[in-house]
Amino acid sequence: MAEEKIDFKSIEKKWQKAWEQNKIFEVKEDAKKKKFYVLEMFPYPSAAGLHIGHSFNYTIGDVFARFKLMQGFNVLHPMGFDSLGLPAENAAIKEKMHPEEYTDNSIKNFIKQQKTLGLTYDWDRVVNTADPEYYKWDQWIFLKMFERGLVYEKEAAVNWCPKCDTILANEQVENGRCWRHKDAEVEIKQMKQWFIKITDYADRLLEGHKKLKWPEKTIAMQKNWIGKSFGTEIDFIIDGKKWPIFTTRPDTIFGVTFMVVSSQHKKLWDLVTKKQKPEVEKFLKKLKSVSEKELAEMEKEGVFTGSYAINPATQEKVPVYAGNFVVADYGSGMVMAVPSHDQRDLEFAKKYKIPIKQVIAPVVETKEGPDAIRENLPIKKRKTVVCIVKHWKEEKYICLTWKKQGWKTFVVGGVEDNEDIVKAGIREIKEETGYQNPVFIKEIDGEFHNKFFATHKNENRWAVIKGLYFELKDSKQKEISEEEKELSELVWVEKNKVLSFLHDDESDKILWKRLNDIDEAYTDSGLLINSEQFNGINNEEAKQKITEWLMKKNLARKTINYKLRDWSVARQRYWGTPIPLIHCSKCGVVPVPEKDLPVKLPREVKFGEGNPLLTNKKWLETKCPKCKGKATREANTMDTFVNSSWYFLRYCDAKNNKEIFDKSKVKYWMPVDLYIGGAEHACMHLIYCRFYTMFLHDIGLVDFDEPAPRLFHQGMINDAKGEKMSKSKGNVIEPLETMAKYGVDTTRFFIMSEASPDKGFNWSDTGIQGSLRIINKIWNTASNMKFGKDSQELLVKLNFSIKNITEQIENLDYRKSTIELRELFDLISKQSEISKESFGKALKLLSPFCPHITEELWEKIGMNKNNKNFISLAEWPKYEEIKQKQGKEDLNDKILSNTLPIIQKISESQKIKKIYLYVMPFEIKNIDRKKIEKALGYSTEVFAVNDPNKKDPEGRAKKAIPGKPGVYVE
């Protein structure tokens, strides 16, 4: 067979030019055809251009778009550029060029590179968010929201650089300093900001999840981000004023020992006393960012304000701290702290030596085994002590192994009526261990309840446990009674082994942790203690009862709260959508009339002197649309998430200069049928675009309220070591270099074959060379193919491949499709002849993955003359039921279909000498070894799994199931 080298470059150039000249991917609305809208999240166009992650993302969408196109759908597959924003502005400043010029050059470079991938984009619909004809409609939507009261201004904490004299975005703060001025420490200031009331849509955003076919993890992330909580708002009194505090844990109200107000709270200084002012100022200077992400990651710190709050349940005064971990606009911006039952509060209390008060006692009830509570017997409640006893010299502790029950505990025993718990502890130590001189050191914080059946007493016990710590004065010991010897055995356990030794009784483990300052707040359910009239009530029941009790006193109310906060959209930077508002001293804030949109960015500005827009007075100074008097423009630009919140709608009518879009065109194309993008966008872009769609629905522009019912997250491509690629590490795989070396189709086939698209994979040079061998084999098989009749074996395999690949692409399980294609073309390569129709069907199945070589081969076999019948537009093959011959061939085909992918995968990384297959005993008589050996292409032996003479050094016979043999490769 003559080997022919593929000239990838000329083939790619030829067909990309043909597709473009014939406009085969440009689409228009067609009521006679069913539409399908495939969309990948559009990129920020950097000068660096494509990276391999882009290629992965775009190829996933392109395979699906080509598949749907061949199925006869009218496919919209557009591309655009998220061009505005701080990265472009910073990059342009660094390159000493205007952001507009930088962005235009980047987009041209991106498009050129994207086209090398052979993507099915309709390039006639390109969207560029930096184009005034695009951001005009950002401004239009903003004004519609302003009209409906969804846009408002309020004070909020911001990052401030005193040298820039401007607000900094979170990403402009580097280690607490300005990105421009490394010697300028960032300050936190309260300043007026523009907000959009996305919180008005919180419930709809949650309810809408029911309509979405999205990854469960993404929906869970959004639900957590929105954070709907049913709770109680309780009034604490500070300096005679009410501070309503939201909590989901009213059951812990009696355990509040301090309060924490956000360090960014606008009323913080109302709480700071004169004496504490210097300390608070010192603390605030340490705060370097308003970024919630950074706040969540930093060490929890605070400072006493000097004020005290009155706990409405106890009337106790508790100190109020300012803290760096409380969000200013969640609830009232202050939280009640219960360190015994909240881990964050516990760490804070320990750090600042604040009292800790337990109000929920854990209850452990044994329900299984010999110690399980007997339902037919009464339960006897008694006080119990657990004594932790230390050796007189060594770091060892007394533990007991209970002989009949198998318990492993500390010294434990009951407290008699009116008996002092310390005396009870000393008595139990002497009785159970014989040691005569235990010295009481301290009581261990906490109370615990344990319900179990005491087999040694034949009764149900409810032990109310207190922990005591003793140290032995000396080794003086008396022999214990025979009764005690029968019950348990004393064991000295080294300190680092105590936890692993103890029985499953959680109370012993918690006492040990508390003794050793292993801070763990108890956050599970239990019974209330130290809570006055509510003692003994289950804490879940207590939530309701305490709320009702406080409500009767007019000190509380049931309420719903959300983590989601209104969207701060104002940015003090140049390269963004100008906010279309005007400030007039007489009329206040006035919207720019629609006829004057877009408010364009002025080209003449100075960078590095605060907000660049403030440096162009001609642009800044204007007339009030109402009174025609002197006024100034709003100098803030919009958050770039605004630009990406509706771009998918603009693709439907990208060149419309008269309106945001033609409603009939959007009605035809929307919603997006398949949206592809990274999971990292779950809680920003993917919430904002849903919110925008709901708003546009409410003003009558669209008849749906979810933009993309089906969402798919692509995985990440790491380097060969599994590390994330980055230029700083020097481990980036450049897609253009890879495609130039191996061909576009090889690259596409490889990245689709290495992993399920949502899982990602580690790059492998060996792997892509394996894909190149497969592509070369397909090419040479086609070049040497003789057309004639199909074998029964081929027809069966072809039709199974049609069925399987159709289902796999529909489910975006591309990896399985590439395996199926390898098997199919491997079988074709072994045929003496094949019908042109069947070979054409096989090429169609390969076409979405390898569009260039399939177009070339399609033309070679005479299916496309004069570029009138592209394989890209050919009809997707349909599955036809093929009757198979019964008996041996059925089983052999099944075994081959299950074995070939394994052998092909192994052959890419190692040399194969011989193959051993292990089948079920009832299958062995129907095996055609020669046929299997020929199909696999290697010397092959087949054994029944129970054959005592089989060679099976790795025990692979155990893996065999009917139709799927165990496989060992030598």
C-alpha cells in the first residue's frame, strides 16, 4: 500500500477559503427550517492571541455546530469579543498606545487565528463590545432600568489610592498597594456608587433553575451565591438605639458573648468611642481591599469599638467589635457571635480572649448494636463525670477497655445525689483504677448527653456528662475490687494516640479536644442548656419557640435574607461603557435622552492621573437636558459584566442601528440551545445574563426569561505534569505552533479524544503523535481504497457507529466518538473493498472532528464537484437496522468492539508482542480466534476464565464479563 503524506497546510487553506467564498456558514432566519443556536462564551481579545484552552472550547462548540448543520438544522454559531475592561486599558498603557487601537489590533489577530481552526462561525455577525454601536444599547438598557427604579446611588466601601486620587478595582490592588504606585498604600473609603437592584430578581433567579439543564454543581453554586435564608431579625440595643440583627440561629441567642460589625459599615463611627478611636483607626489602616474574596481568605481580625450591645434574651451587655470578615450590606452589617457553636466566632473569641458560653449540648443516642436503647424499658437520667487522668511523670493518660461491651473510654462514672462532681470524679478514679492521689486541675468546658443501654446495669441510661481533668500526684495504687476487674481493664495510652484509641463516643473525643485546645465549635443539633426556660428543648424546636417568645416582646420578627447583594456597576476607569447620566446642580441626576445615545468615550484623555475621563473637560462639561443649564457628565464607566450580559441577543441582529434588535429575529433564534463556557463564570456572568434576560422579558423585548436552558462547562488543559499552563511557568502549549506541526484536524481530533470535554486533560506529545498516526492511516486507507461491495461485518459496524456517534455527540461525549471512529476506520482499512456510499457515511461521521481532510476526501471520491456539495452541508447518516448472522460472528464482533479501543490505546504508548483474552466458559466454543487475531493485528490467544493452563500473570481473567473479555498485553 502506497503511503501518501498529507499536506495539511494547503488542504486547510483550500477549504477555509472555499467555505468563506461560498458563505456556507452564514445564516438567515428561515421559518421552514428548525433552528439551533450554539454559543461559546466570547473571549477578551488579548494581543497574545489564542491559547490551547480557547482551541478546546471553540472546537467543542464547532463539532456540535457541524453535527447539527448536517442534521438539517439552521445553525447559528457566532463569535464576538468582550473588548472593554481594565486588562485592555492596562495593556494599552503598557504598550503606549490608545486602548481602542490596542483592542482593534487584538481582534484582528484573534480572528485570523480563530479562522485557522476551521470554525463554523458566521463572521458576518461579529460583535465587539468596544464599538459605540454596541455599547449604545448597554446605555439604553441602563436607562430602562433607571426608569423603573432598578438603578440607584448609595455610599459603599471602595479601594482608594491617594496618589491616583481615584477608586481602584479589586484587581488593581496588589498586596495592599496601588498597581501604579507601589509605594502608595490603599485606603478603604465610603463613597457614592451606582448600583443595579438585582436583588429584586433573587427569587426569580432561584425559581428559574427548575427550567435549566445545567450542571448540578453550577446550580448549587448559584443558589449559594444568592443565598436565600429563612431566619429571625432580632433587635439588640446599642446606646439606646435598635440594631436589627439577622440570624438563622435564634436557638443560640443565650450564647451570644460579643457582636461584630463590618469594618466597612457606613455607621461604624457611630459605635466607636473616643477612647477606642485610635485603635479602630489603626485597625482600619491594615485593611487593604474591599474584595470579598480577599476578605474570605485573610485571617479573621477585629478591634473593640468601645460600645456594648444589650442581648434581648439575657439583658447582658456584650462587647461590639469591628471585624474584617463581616459583609457590610448583608443583613444589617452586624452579626451576633456565638463562639461555642460557630467555628469562625470561636477562633475570634480565642484570639481576643472573649468568653465562650455553651448553649447546645450534643446528644449521642445509640440505636444499633448491644448498647442500643431498649424501646420497652424506661430511661434513667443521671449526672455523669468523665475523668481525663494524666500519668505522674509521662505524657500518658488512663483509658479503659470495657471487657464485655468493647467500649474504649476515659474513667467514667455516675454522680450521686447532692454529690460534688469533683469528689465523684476522685471516687470513680480510685474505684476503677486503684490510684490513690489524683489531683483535680480543672473542669473541661461543655456538657454532653449520651443515651444508651447499659448492659452491665441492664437499664437505659441518659448520661448528662461533665468533663474533669486530673493529674496523678504519684504512683501510689491499691488493688481494685474483683467486680471492677471483671468490668474493665486499665490501659496507659500515649498522648498522640488517645483520639485513635477512644470508643466512638463523641463526648469523650470532644472533651479531649477541648482539653488540648483543639478548637472545634459544636454546630450540630442537640438540647438547649444555659438558656433559662428553654433548657432541655431540642435546638431545632427552640428556633421557633425562641423566635415566638421574642416576637411577643416586640423584639424580633421572622424574615428572609439573601447573600446576593445589589450589583455595583460604576468603575473609575476609561475603557468601559460610559454611564448615560448627567449631574445638574438644579435638576439633580438626569438621564441622557435616548436620541443622544451613544455617549461615546472621548479619545483625548490622559492616563495615570486618576480617572482618565476627568481629564477631558470638553467631554465632561455639558448641558442639562431638562433646564439647559451647565451640567457635568457622569465620569464613571460600567462594569464590563454589563457588556456580556446580553451579547447573545445582539448576535441575532448584529448590524441593527435603529433598535437593540429585531424582536422577530430574536424570537426565531433564542434561547441559546447550547451554551459552552468555563465553570468559573457560574456566579458572575451566568447570574448577570439571566438577570438581564428576565429584565428584557419584563419590558416586552423577549418572550422567554432564561437565555440558555442547556449549559456545558469545558474542562481545562494542563501541561504534561498536570499543572495549570501559564506564561510565567513557561509551560504554555501554543495552538498555532501545534497546528502548524501536526495539522488542524490532528489537533482537533487529539483534544477531543484525550478526555470527556468537561473533564479536561494533561497535554501529551505522545498522544498527539498517536492522533497523527490515526489521521494518516485514515488518509492512506482512503487513497488506496477499492470501491465495490460491503461486507456484512462492515455494514453492522458502520450502522452501530452511526447510532453510537449520533448519541455521543448529542451528549457531548466526544471521547467515545473518537474511539468509535478509530474502530470503524480500522475495520475499513482491513476491507478488500467498500461501497462509495458506506465510505461516504464514514467520512460524514468523521467530518465534525476533522472537517478539512474529510472535505478533501469527499471531493476525491467525486462527491463535491465545483464546491457545490460540501461534506459540511451533507446529510448526517441515519442508523439502519442490519440483520446479523447468528452464532459465532455475533459474539466475535461484540468481543472485537469491546477490545479494539483498549488495544489501540495501549499501542500508542507501548509496543505490543502478544495479546491474551479471557472469555466466559460458555463463550469459548463460539470464538473464532483467527478472525479476532486478524482484526486486532497482533498474535492473540484466547482462554476460558476457568482454564487452569491459561497465562494470566496480572489476574485479568477476573475482569471478564459476557461479551467483554479480560485483556492482558505482553
